[in-house]
Amino acid sequence: MRGEVNRYSQFVGWLKIILPLAAIALFSTLFLFAQGRGGNGTIPFAEVEEIARENRLSSPDFTGVSDDGTLFSLTATSARPLPDQSHIVAIDDIRLSVESRKGLGVNVTAGVASFDSETRVALIEGLARVASTDGYMMETRGLRAQIDDGLLESLGPLEVRAPFGEMTAGHLVVSRSANGDGLQMLFNQGVRLVYQPEK
């Protein structure tokens, strides 16, 4: 009986030594694998400090419904308020959509834009692409969007691929129809149309 107790005590004693050593070996293996996958393990402190100094919002999403039922949505990769004008937000990779109650609408994508929270106006000063749900694809340099009114206006000439051909125009205004069921596009200032009939 005493021999069995001694063997049990010896077994427990060995476990007290082996288990902590095994745990240390496992942890050291985990750290080695973590360093191997993460490269040299250095942290870009300059980037961390820059992010900490700058007020920035990642993946903002602003949606709403107007009084007549028009849906609007504004999303982006990042947004940050201007230091001297906190009501103006600089936006990267903007996506703006306006959709009527009947499902007709336009989608705008651009690289850089700004949004004024007081006037609720989004301003795109670079290249912008506009796609309507009824098959119009447009490119222009500069757009102004009045979010609450659902009004979209180009700031320069644009090129258009329409279901019936190609167009160029000096100016475009997209607004809600009078009954609020759809959107109307008004092209003006030197409209040129190349009609391509269906074969």
C-alpha cells in the first residue's frame, strides 16, 4: 500500500515539473509563429500618431427619406472634418444614391468629395460617374448634390452612354418629378446626340 502511495506521489511530482515546462514550450512556439507571420514585428508609429491626431470616421453611412418618400444614401471609405470648418467633412471614395418611390434613381461614385452638414450639400470636384437605373451611364468633372431636395447638378460638361446612343452635354440637372414618383434628367448647354438604332 505504501509503495502505491509513493508511486502516486512521484507521478504527481513529475506532473508538477512537466506540465509547466510543456506550457512554456507551447507559448514560446506560439510567439515564434506569430513573429514569422507578422514579419519583423515593427509597428509604424508614425502612422499611429497621425491617425491619433486626426479626427477620422471609417466607413460612414448616412441615409434618410425625404418628405415625398425619396430615399437617399451617402457612404464612403472615410470622412474627416476640416480643421477650420467643422461643419464641412472631407470624404474619400464617396457613393451617393437617390431613389424615388417607384424605384427609379441614380448612383454616383467618385474619389474625393466634401459634405456640408449645415446646407446638406455634397460637392464633388473631381471625376464622377453617374449611373441611372434606366440605363444611362455618365462621366463628368464635378457634381453638386442637394441631399434633402434630391437635386443633382453637374459642374461641367459630361459624356453620356444612353440606351439609344451616345450624348455629350455642357450641363445636367437631375431632379425629382412633380409628383415625386420618379426622377427627371435635363441635359442642356450644347447637347449633341449620336443615335444608334437597335439592330
